[in-house]
Amino acid sequence: MWIGPSRTSAFILALILHLAACHPCLSPERRCDFVCDCSDCDDEQDCGYGKGFACDFDAGLCGWTDQSLNAAYKWERRQRGDTMPDSGPSSDFTTGTATGWFMGVTAVKSSSVSTAVLESPPMQQSSPTCRLRLKYFMWDSGHTGFGSSPLWVSVLHQNSQKSTVWRPEATSVRGWREATIYLGRVATTFRIRLHSDRSEGRRGDVAVDQLEFLDCALPVPLPGVGCPDGMLQCRREGCVETQQVCDGTDDCGDGTDEENCEAYHRCDFEKDLCGWDLRSLSKLKWVRTSQEDISISDPLRGPGRDHSHNSASGHFLYVTVPDGELLQDWAAFQSPRLQPTNNTHPCKMVMYTHQFGPRSGGLTVLVADKSITPVWERGGALGDVWVKAQVEIVNNSPFQILVMAAVRELAYGGIAIDSIVLSPECRPSNESVTLEKFPRPPKDDCTVAEKMCDFHPDCEGAADEAQCGDFSYSKGSSAWTDTSIGSQSWLLHKNSTAKEEYLYVAKAPGQQLTEAQTRTPVLGPSGPTCTLRFDFALTGNPAHIGELSVRVIDSILGVQPKLWEFSGKTGKGEVEWQYAEVAVGARNHRFQLAFESRAVKLCPSAKIKVQNVRFTGCHANYFPSTSTELSCNFDDGLCGWHQDNSDNFDWTLLDGMDHTTGFGKSLVVDMWSSSLRGALGRLLSFSLLPGRADQCLAFFYKIYGPNTGTLNVKLFDKHGYEEVLWTRSGAHGNMWHEAHCPVPHQLITYQLMFEAVRAGFDGRVAIDDVALLAQPCTVPRVCSFEGQRCGYKSYGQVYWLHRNGHAANVTGPKTDHSLETELGFYMMVSTGRHFLPAGGAATLMSPLRQGTAKTECVHFWYHMAGENPGALSVYMKPVSGERVKIFTDSLNQGDVWHHGSGNISPNLVDWQLQFEVIGRGGEDTHVAIDDIFLSAHPCENKASKCSLERGLCAWSNTQNSKRDKLDWEVTSRETESHYTTPLGDHTLGTEKGHFLFLSSSNRTAAYQNAQLISPHLPPTKGTCLKFWAYKPYSSDSRLMVWTLSKGLLQELLEVKELGGPWRRVDIDIISTDEYQIVLEGIKGVSGVLALDDIEYTVGINCAKKVTDVQTASRKPDNAGGIAASVLVVLLLIGTLVGLLIFYLHVQRRATLLTNPSAVDGFSNDTYDPSVTENHVRIPPAQNHPMAAGINVVSVSAGVREREVA
């Protein structure tokens, strides 16, 4: 039966009333009041928070809704996505993975400012201590400008009035930041709104996550009967401290604590000034105003709300930079004249201050009788919060209270005062106050502001560094400014007689339940060796005294994570001090240092103290006298390297996985770490002096895991210029690889940088044995041409160009081979007749490489397109003698990259590689080269098996993010410490043997895939693919086998169940076109999928029948390699050394003939076998002891097709 709308509403209302009657804890007045009335806290669900009064958006919206007026710009619940985005967070904050959820804005581009609004459900009234802690993200990824208010928060009251409660600095940072929003006392039902104002921006540029509501409930009845001594019972039966009585704040939530206060002189400025006098000698004046009078459209103007009513219509006193010129930077107002007081009956003043934005210079309370004496001060900006202050005044003559503010002529902000309460002891006086003298104004700074406290003396007697927080200066300790807003604060104890001074934590009148904090003045910038040293003590009888920590507040990046922290106690006695050193490091912006502390209970027997604070090695241009060489094995620290403090995460020292010994230290970034957030981590060298000679940065590296990212080496100068010198990405196996990065000579001071860029959340990047060599690099073993040319130079009639698919001219590959994107680089020469005439030559030549006694294989990928593209030949050129051809091809290969290889046998003679193209008179043709890899072993032949003992052979992981999201990875059981793997490989049957695997790690989303691709293979009437697979019953991963031809994937086999140990799979392949084999793993939720001993026999089917006539197209010219060896030997005949070399060469050839090895291939996931331990040659395995059976499957191509990107 259909029920009309009115009947439906009535039915729902009746149902709610019925549930409330059955479950009183679910009654409307108990919903969303920050108190769990139901045993399972169901009354606090979908209140903008859930259980634990928090919302991470992983289970839903927690009741938040988008209330944006313009559908073109709004909030959305979303995930990062499968690939690293070019806008928005690299992950959510809560889980730190691509599967976590957060709230972010959509993209926007309009002629006027649009506002996205995210609104909470209705919440009941909140306490004065209520605050919302959240993680927020603001990154101007498109460099379009943020404007003044890309993110701000307001409270929407029951009467629809809006008050602004939070306005973060509009700085662009690619990373999550933390903020605390002080909601304060709201006496009615209210909603919270998150706003973002922008006219242009990308998706996710502004985001929030992990919302937590703290201390928002009004006082609840304490266990037992009544309130303990020293507390007042509220009508709601809760209890408050007596110091909260008549203090201008409704702490009870029902007004009980603010009743019977007639003897107090209270002023909320709603009607008038209550006798306070705003006249001042300064041209800058305080004014009585409200937020509505200041602005309701610009969230950066004014305090946003008053204290008394927490509303935009409430009044307060306010001072800021006036429109026009700031003539004087201070303003004062004063009380009426007051009678003398004494120690037993002091005059107590409570007031609430709002010191927001860079314009806030500080507040001072002074007593004026015959002279003016300061009695209280609070410096700087404290944030978007009303802070309670209490001042006790004892004066034996009539006086006035003066409140003075200092403002700065900066972008925004100001100082407000509200809810002033004078105790009954502050009695009016009719006596006049005659001021005999004015205090002397402070001296002007001896230098410009940027040089004050920059760790370098610029003034006589180092006056510019004397009041910066360093206790080694006589006034250094007094420079620490208490910025506490809670019930504990920092004070300075200074006894000149005993020559004793220290900072300590004491009780304070503030109402917020936050840590005590004291800050230095603005310091820096600082250099990489900057260290904070101090002594600290947490002493007393309790077993746990409290916590002490050090934090940096960056002038651009804001509040940074804690640098150091201590919890517990250092001892019982007064002298139980401990020493601490905290690495502050290089800070590019001005910053403040802060001590933060929270005592469990402050009493005479429990103290938290800090003394002997020193800053050492902090000047930006300071370099220590000890060695800062960049050559480093990291066993004794970072040597001449340091962390970049402006990135997202740090490199860490790891024991037991170094390249040198296997049990020393290396430097790593674990992408699988659950604590890692953000996109990149950088390691910077100390500054290097300019020079005229090129250098070479040599190091060993690992890039390991199915979803790791990129390792870059960059050159970085003081102007912020960055240049990529070397880069690798994708899976490289659980083994060390050697790298040589050319460093071109520089004309100015510069730094080198290792940069780990996160692509996913499952892998490890590591470096070890770094050395900066004062000589050019030789031919690198691996060159992908990303960021640099690896020393290759162009000769001939036409230059080879270093370019990518974004280049302006039409001809050339649209994507490179390494990254498979338009952004990837390669070397290319245009071979059309207008560029390279028929018979003309263009040569690409490598740097010189030192000769060895063994035969090596050079692998490369080449791209030849257009009719008559020219003839490509690859030569080995010895330093003396004729060059030797090792590879040639002259066919139009279509729009695909092909694999080429050739053997090099230099016999200890230094040599170079030459890639030479001879023009054939084509039209719009080209030849391109990418991913050159020099293996330490001879080349494979097409029928050989890849045992994975030396890497992926000619197979490669695709880096096309449209085709897969993960990588197959090579490891062995012996070296594996993170993933679940088979107990041994198939080839050796031991822990030392290597295999391919795809793990079902929870760091990546289920059902993501990894594709392993063979080289291009010729059309065939029958080629046999054989491999061994491991997939236990506990694994829910899948294995797909495809052929890829002309952009179409054709399914050959799907493996869902294998069970047991290694099992063999045979597949017959028939294809009328050139094709590639694709082995695709699809990740499940649990278990592992592994492959080993992959083999394809071109032109021979699984019945071992020859099906195809073999051709010699694109084969390596091995005869040339042998001829080169003979030529070199003949040149050396006649000497003893020559005979020895010849003997060694003959022995080597004999070994190779009797024990052929598998190829070492290259994609941008390359394995360098020359630096890999426990690699051996394996003859074909027969009846392997781990083989549990053979599954022979004969499938023709064309069973099922799908188009690929």
C-alpha cells in the first residue's frame, strides 16, 4: 500500500518517539551532546563524529553533508585513486593508503569566487573547552593562487547567525597538516561548517580528514555524592573548580557558576564601555565594535566572534592596523582610578584576549601610579581562540590599570579583548593619579628584522643574538615567551645571586585543556648542523610526572611534528637533570622553537624544568670542521648528507641490510610503513663549491616492491632550481644495483639530492655506499635518458635529440620505453631525406668504458618508423683498432619499441658504444634509442630459459599506469624479510634461488594487477610457453596469460586454483601477427602468487615440433663480437700479457660453450647481476624434486579479446 508524504512523516515521528520511549538514552535532547548516554554510545552516532567522538570518513560521512550553493564547486567523499594524483593528497591521513577515504573539494574554474560548504549535523551545546582537532590539506597544485581564504570554519547557531572560528594561513604545502579549532562555549544547538573559497583550483587541492572532538561535554556528575571540597556543584549536577566562579565564562552550562557575582565589576561591552577609558596618547586607538560591524564577508578580518556570546553580533574591544597609514604601532586603554591594595586583598582582573594573525605583536598590562610598571605580558599571536588571562595587582597607592597592545603593519589580524572582570577588591577611588615620568621606549633594533636571531652576530657585542633564547647570553633566557592557553604555563626562574636560571611549568588560569608552551623569538634560517642542546628534569614523588617535547613552528609551513619528546620522570631529587641534543637541521624559512609540556599533576613535589639551552652550529652557512664528505656507507651516520625539513617524510637508517657487509647500515624509505604520509622524502648534501670539472656520483640502490615509486638524483641550488640527473622507477628486485650519475660542473654553489617519490604504499627504496668521484662517469650500466644523457654525445650530419613525446615536431615516438608516457625521454634522430640524406650518417657515442676480460651483453630498445627509416647499426669501438658491428636492423618496425642486444668482448681494452644510423631517403622517418643496459653476462638466445637468477632477462614490467597498477617483483626466500613467499624457488629448490612474486599485501587495494611483458616475438604457427607457478590454496590471487598484438589482448589461460608446491604450465601459442606474451597477476586479499623458470621456444611447439622457418631478422651480430675478440688478440700478440689474455679468453669461451646462461634484460626495472650475490648458472632442470605435476595446456590465440590502453 502506498503511503503519502504526510503519513510517512507521521509514521517516522511516531517510530522515533517509540524508540525514545523504549530507549531513553536515544531521546532527542541526549543526541549529539558529546556524552555516551547509551552503553554502546549509539546516541552519539552520525553526529559529525561516531564512537570515540571522531570521524575518519572510512565508514561514511558521519552525518556531514555538502551544502554548497554552487554545484560546480563542492565537497566530496573520495579516495586518492589508483595512481599518484597531480592534485590532492597522495593518500588519506588515517590509513595512509590509496584505499582510505577523506573529504576533498572538486575542481573549479569560474570568473568569480565560489564557496564549497560542508556542514555537520546539529550538535547540542558545547563546553568552553570544546575543540575540534583535524588534519587538513592545502596545496595549490595548479599554481593558480589560493586567494585569502581557501579553507575556514564557522559555527552556525540556532538563530542562523554564523561566527568564524578558524582561519589557517593560506600557504601551499603538499602534505597533511594538523590544526586545532577552538569551538568554545555554544549555549544552543549548533552546526559546524567547513568553507572553501576559490575561483580556480584542481580537484582535492583542499581536503580534510580525521576529525576529533575533544573535551566538548558539559560537566557531568562525579561518582559518589555531591562535589568534593574546592568545587562548586552546578544545577545540572556537574562540578566546576572554584577558580571558575565569576570569571566571565559559563563553565557549568546552566549559568550556576556566574550567579551571585554582583560584587564583581563585569563588562562584556554589549551596552557600553563600563567605565573603561579608550583615550590614549597614541594615534592608534582601541574601538568598541562587533564582528558584524567589522565584516561578515571577509573571514580574515576581525576575531570572528566575541567571547561573551560566541557570536558575530557580540561586542568587544579591538585594535588593528587602520585603513591608510600606521602612524604608531601601539594603543592603550585604562581603567577608572582604583584604591590601594595589599597582599591579603589583591585586585584580581580576569580578561579574555584574542591575538590573531601576524599583525598581533603582543599585549601588556601595566599599573600606573606615579610611574608605569608592567605586571603581565603575552607576546605574539596565539591563534583563533579567546584565551583567559588573570592578573593580580598589589599597589600601596591609588592606581589605574593600563592595557597596551602592539600591532605590526602586516597582512591581517589584530588584538581583541572581552569579558573583563574585576574582583571586589578592585574598588573605585576618587584620588587623582599623577604620573611623574613615562617609561623609556625600547631601543630600535640594531639591524634589519631578517638579521635578528639568525645565529650570526651582525651588531656590536652580538646584540642582535642576545635575546633569542640561548642561555649563554645574559638576556637569552628572558627571550622565551609563554604562549600557553591552558591551565599550565611556562615561567622563568632567575636567581642572580645563586647564578641559577631555568624555565619551569606552573599552574595558569587558562581554561583550555592543552599543553603548556613557550617559544623563542623568530629564528633562522638555519643550516644542516643546527642543534638544540639543553638539560631537563621531570622530578617528584609520582611515578609519572608528565611529558616534555620540542617542536618547530615554521613561518610558512606552520606547526611541524615533534622533534623530540620525553615521558615519565628523570628522578626524585632536585638535581636529577638529563642532557638532550635535538637536531633542528636546515630550515629554509624563519621559524620558532617551542618547549611543550603537560604535567599529570602540579604540586610542590612534582616539577618540570629546562635549563642551559644552547643553539650550536645553526647559522645557515656554517659547516663543521669534522668531515662532511659525501662519500658515505652510513654506518656512522649521514656524513655530509642531511634530511630536507620541507618534504613529507625522512630517510631512516636501517641495520642489517647494507650493501657493503650485509649486516651494516643503509639508508631507506619504507613505503609500506603505516606512519608514512605524503609524496616525497629528500636527502640533501651539504653545499658544494663550484668547479670546472665534471664529477660522478656513484652509489648502490634498491627499489623493491610491487608499488614503490621513483628514486631520483637531482641537482639543487640556492635559488630553488632543480635538475634531474638520474632517475629509476618500478620494481628492481630485492637486490643491490650499482649506479653512476654524471654531475656536470657548476658555476655557483649547489647541492645534490636523493629524492624518493612515492607512487604507492608497498615497497622500499634504499641507498648505500655513496661516493662523489672527481672524474667523469664511464658508460653507465643503465641509462634510461630520464633527466640526462648519461654522457652520450652526437656526431655526424644530423644531431641525435634528447626529447620526449611532448616535443613540438610530429615525427618520433609518442611515448618512451622506460615510463611508457609522453613525459619519458629517449634519444632520437630524424632520418627523413630533408634531415638525413640517403647515405648520410648520424652517430650516438657513449663515454669510454674500461675493458674487462669477460664477454658482456648490451641491451637496448629501439623505435624505427616510416617507410625506409634508415639502417641502424650498433658498434663496439675499441680505443685502438677498428670498430666491430654487434647489431643491425633496417626495417620499419611500426609504432612499437623493440628489444635489441649484442655481445661485447673487449679483452681488457677500453671501448665505446656507437649507435649509427645511415639515411635511406625516407619521408617523415625516425630512429630512437632508449633504456640501454650493459649486462655483465653474454646475451641469451631466443630459446633459452629465464631462471630469474640474474633478473628478468628480456621480460619487463609495464610502466603504463593505464594497463596495470602493480609490478611483479624478484626476490629470494633468503633475502626476504617483509613479504610472505614460497619456501624456495623452483630452479634451485633452495632459499637462495630467485623467483617472481605478487603479494596480497593489505597496503594496496585488492584486485589490482601487474603485467609482465615479453619482447616482441615473430608470427608463429606454434611457439611453446613454459613456466612454473606457485599458488597455494590460501591465495585468492589469479594468473592470466595473454598475447598482445596490435593493441589487443587475447586470453590464452586463466589460473584460479593450483594448490600445493610449484606446478608447470605449458601453452601453445599461434599468432599470425607479431606479438608479445603478457603474464598478468591479479592481486587478491591474501596469499602469494609466484612464477619461475619462464621459457618460450620460438617456432617450436610444446610437442617439440618445429613449426616455423627461422629468420635472421634483427639478430645480434655475434660474429662481429667474435671478430672483435680475434682482432684485439692479434694486436696484443707478441707480449706475455697478450698470451695471458688470449689464454683467459679461450678458457672463458670454453666455459660459455659448455654452460650457456640466461639473458639479462632491461626495461626501467633492471637488475645488475654484477653486484648481486649468490647468482649461479643453472643447467636445464630435469624432474625437479619440487615439481608436483605438469599441467600442459594447448590454446590457440583468439579465445577472448580485449583492447588495451
